[in-house]
Amino acid sequence: MNLTALFSDRRQALLTVLAFASAAVSGGALVLHALGWMPLYFTIELLGLPSIIILLILGIYARRIHAGVFFKRLTVGVWAGIVATAAYDLSRLIVWQVGLINFDPFLSHPIFGMLITGAPVETPLAIAVGWAYHAWNGLGFAIMYTLIAGSAHWAYALLWSMMLELAWISAMPAVVELRLNPELVVLGIIGHIAYGAGLAWVARRGLVDS
């Protein structure tokens, strides 16, 4: 079922809008922080847990009312997010291990944790929360994609990942106080290409008829 057909069903259209908004909370919180409108911890504390609960409720409700297309896109989005985020992290780890960069490619994660918890970046709490936030971002962006794009051509997944890369580069100086340099940009591009490839691979196979 394509997007037009999905939105012709009012119930599935409403479920899609609500799920998309819920999946966008983690990324939206980062944008609001980068713009200086609202600190990351405030948005996460206010909307983080409710957005996750809403996604779970929407999935359960969709199954009960047999909203099969929405339910499939939502669940495939979760799996696509797991695969795509793993591909993103693995590609960055490989780039680091082979010596193409001379800094920790995951140094932003503890900073996220510090911004959310207030704990110093070197503490286990900041590291754990930062990684959890990173994983939540990866899942959220994948769900947003599969809800709208379904099994669209793989090029759309790569375009989506490049849009995420552009947003990240734009937000990075304000969020994690890192200066842009060629290594950071190349690392980001490689990571997001891997993310887009993983996303496209799962979405194309899991949503062939959706």
C-alpha cells in the first residue's frame, strides 16, 4: 500500500501522524536545544517517556483494530532502526580502528548524557544515558522514515540519511561544542551512508507490499 492509500484510511492516517510525531521527539529535542529554545534535558524529561509509551500504545491499538499497514510500518521501522544504528556505529568504529581519524568517534554520546542528566561526561551515568539517547535517535529516525516512505527506492533512504547528516553538522557546534573539521564531516558522511544503507535494506525487504 502506498502513501496515498495509507492516508485514505482515516484511522491509519491518524495513527501515522501520531506515531511520526512521537518518533520525532528525540530529534526534535536536539533541534530545540541547538536553536537555544529549550534545553535538551527539559524536552526529554517532559516528552521522552510519554512519546515512547504513545508508540507502544499505538502499536497495540493498531494490532487490535487490524490496521495492518500502519502496524507493519511501525514494527519494521523499529527493526530498521536497530540495523541502521548498528551499521552507523560499526562504520564509525572501523574508520577509527583503521586509523583514518585520530579521535573517538563516539565522544558526543557522553556529552548528550551530561546535557540530559547534569552528570560529568566521564561518569557511567552520562555515558549510559548518552548511548541510550543515541539509540533512541536511531530508532526514531528509522520509524519516521518507514511510516512515510515504506518500501520506497533505496535512494530515498540515503537521501533521508544525508538530511540527517546535514542537520547534525548544523547542530553540532551548538550542542556538543565541537568545531567542524574535514575529519568530522567525512566521518559523519560515512556513518550516515551506512545508516541509510541499513535502513533501506530492512525497509525494502520488510515492506515489499506496504
